[in-house]
Amino acid sequence: MDNNEKFKTWLNNGDISEESYKFLSGIQMESEDWVNDCKEKKISITISTHNRPYALIRLIESIKMQRYSNYEIIIIDDKSTDNTAIEINKYINDNSQLDIQYHINEENLGVSESKKRGYNLCTGDIIIFSDDDDYFIDSSYFAKVNKIYNEHQDCTMTTASTLYHYEKNDTYSLNKLNFNVPLENNIYFKGFAIEYIKPGSMFTLTLNAERMKEIGYNNLICFNDMSLYLYAALAKGKIYSIVEAVGVYSVQIFSMTSGVSSIYTVNNLDAKIDIGNKAVECGILNIREQKKWNYQQCLPTLLNFFNGNIKNSKEIVCVNVWMMKKLQIPYNLLAFAQEIKARFLYYCLKVLK
């Protein structure tokens, strides 16, 4: 099935909106006046970028097409070494009607710290994180999110389905959420990426800024995709979903996570353990549940490190020591078994190549 056939099928199944279908199919959308049903809350979109100016402009253009006016764009450039600054400053000058802030880190901080810096600069009622190579396809997405927050005072966060675009062979797949009713935060927290499908990327996450302040969101140790969701789910309230795919997650030929270091991996793992501790403090988990939860939520991060991200024995030892210290028996033994399997497959594939 080619891409156009997929898009048509997803449209007929209700997996994408008509606006998204037209965007993906390259059909010119008619320019029309619009008025939102609800008062527009201010939306802050914070974008972390590094050496991808054209992808970044594509993302901003997808924000610009939103049928929404009350938003700000905060770009954190992690000290790009190409022509990003020239291209983005030119774009800002040519689009002076947009509220865009462009900040360049004085030194390379990495993805997590760049996201944290962006979060701390947000002034909106609703916050969205995005990487530079993702983009929105549904021009009504911001309006849909705004309507949810206006009509449901208990909303602490929203999430949505995603399309994956594999750039190497130009194919798409659908990452569809498997819940369409509001979930209490404790239910979502316990079932995240276990019972409830892990969202395709963080740009489908929107946060109630006030609720995040209440739980000290800026204290999150590592601003990684999964941790961004999990920490937000500590806030009392409900999680609302949009089952239609609202944007595209670009799977690069050279992934940003390729070659992820042991230091970043351990920071990410520590963030999850810290979130688990906070969940115990606020009564979402008991001690017994926490031990299993720690393993379930840390395993994807561990496998990401061992599946093709192995650099040297020193880094492997670093992560293994963390596993022995932080995961309780028998969960650390299960983690070691998964590590051996992942490393075996990695070296087999390396030999075959």
C-alpha cells in the first residue's frame, strides 16, 4: 500500500482529520476565516534544535498554519555549528507577526537541558514540547486542545496519536492511542507504556502550566520524552486524548538518540526512579508496586542503550552498576537477562552487516 492509499484509509477510519489528509496529500487547503468556540488560552511551544534549520522552519510553518492566534514559539538552539542562526533570524525578520523567541545556548547543554531551559521560559497557560524535526499536520489541533482545557477544568494534560515517517524509504505508519476516555492521573501513571500505548513523541503532549507549577515540574531530573509524560501524570486531575494523529514524528536516518551516552542514560534512569519515589509520596504507588514499576519504566531506556548504542566496556559497566544499585532483586536479574539478549542481537546484526 503506497502512502496516498494509507492516508485515504486512515481518513476513512477516523485516524486522521480531513485537514491532516489534505496536508499529507499535498492538496491545497482553502484560506478561510475562523473563530474559535472558546476563549484562546495562551499556548507556549518550546522547540529544542541543533543543526537542522530547514526542519525547524518546516515545524514553525506547521505551527503558523494553525487556526489559532494566541501562542508563542520559544526556540532553544543548542549551539548549532551550521547556518541555523542565519536562517532562523532571517525567518523571524520575514515573519514579524509571529511571537518567536530565539535563544542560543552559550555552550552545548544537550537535549534534556535545552528542553528544561525552554520550559522555564514559557509564559503560556498550555505548554507543548517539540523537537525540530517533528511537525503538525492538523491545522485545528491547537483549537481542539484549547477546547478541552476550557471545557474540562480537571484536565492536567492531553495526548494524541502520531504518524511515524521513515525518511530512508519515505513510508508512514500510525501510532494510535488505545484510550479515548479521560483517565484519572493515577490510572494513567500506573499503566503508561504498559496498558496504555506510549505516545509517538513528546509534541503530542500538552501540559496545564498551572498544574505543572504545583508539582514542581522544573525539578524533573531529565527532560526526556517518557519522563515528561510520567512527571506530568503526578498532577491530580485527568488525562484527555485526541485519537486522531495530529502530527508527524520523523524517524531520521541518523537518529538523535543514536550513540546515546551512559551519562545521559543514567540521568534518564535516575529521573524515572525519582518520579517513582514521588509517586509513593503522593499515594499513587505503594512500595511493592514501585519496585515493579521502576523495572517496567526503566527497561525501555536500558534497551535503548544496549540496542545499538554500545560504545565501550566502561560505559556498559556504568549502566550495569546502576542496575545493581537501583533495581531490586529479581528485577535487576530480569534486566541483566534483557541486556544479554539485546547485546547478543546487536553483535549478530553487526557481524551480518
